Amino acid sequence: MTFEEWTRSGLPPLLRFATALCGSAHLAEDVVQDVAVKAQRKWSRIEAADNADAYLRRMAVNEYLDWRRKWSRFVPRAEIIPAEHIADHADRTADRDQLLGELAKLPRRQRAVLVLRYYGGLTDNEIAETIGCSPGTVRAHASRALASLRIEFTSNPVTEVVHHAY
């Protein structure tokens, strides 16, 4: 697959993934743009990789984590671009916004683990490979993140939001 072919077929899913990861469509566009520039420079290495999509997803996660380190004072407004058009009801939108707002409060690695697991559908081993840690660390990050979300949501009357957000 050429870089041009990937930009037509692989860029939209990477942008949706980055939007869930970053919590902001504008930031996701910046992250994916930076990834695309870097990917074009080393396309022969990416093309030779066993799983080019996983390689590019890891690049997006790394770019997001680098961005978060540089701009740690900015808390992005959480929004997600759905893969396909769905009817959004007010309650579901409010629940999703609340969940994404809580995700934005998590430390960057915990947020990355939850997005990779629940939005990206990756296993602990795949997540560990993507963010560069052990599977045990992935499970620890997920456990801490979910515990933080549970604490926030149990103190809030909307407790079903976690089950309906995605």
C-alpha cells in the first residue's frame, strides 16, 4: 500500500481514534497531521511493518502523550466524531459529555489505556506494545482509571453513563 492509498483509507479511522484519545476534534486533527507528516517521511519502514495500522496508532498515542507533556495546562473539551451518523438523544449526549469530561481529568497514560481498550478494542498486550510498558502496568493503569471514574460517578446521580457512553 502506498502512502497516498493509506491517506484515503487509513486516515479517517486514525482521526476517529485520535479524537477519542485527545477528547477534542481540533487537537486530534493536529496530532494526526503531525503523525501523517512523520509517517510520510518513513513510509518504507511503516509499510514493511507487520501491522501498519498498529504502528500508526502507536505514533498517534506517542504524539498525543508528547503534546500533553508540552501543554499540560490545557484541558481539552471532550467530543467524539462517530464512525457513522447516529441519532443523538439529549440524555445520551449529556451522559457521553459527562463521561468524556471525567476521562479528560485522568492522567494521560490512564486515559490512553482506557481509550485503547474500550474505543480501540485492543488487548492488554497490544496496549502495552502501543504505549511502551508491560501488560501488568496496563492493567494497573486501567484499574486506577476505572476506580477514579467509579468514585466520581457514584458521587454523582448519573451512574449508568459508563455503560452507555460508547
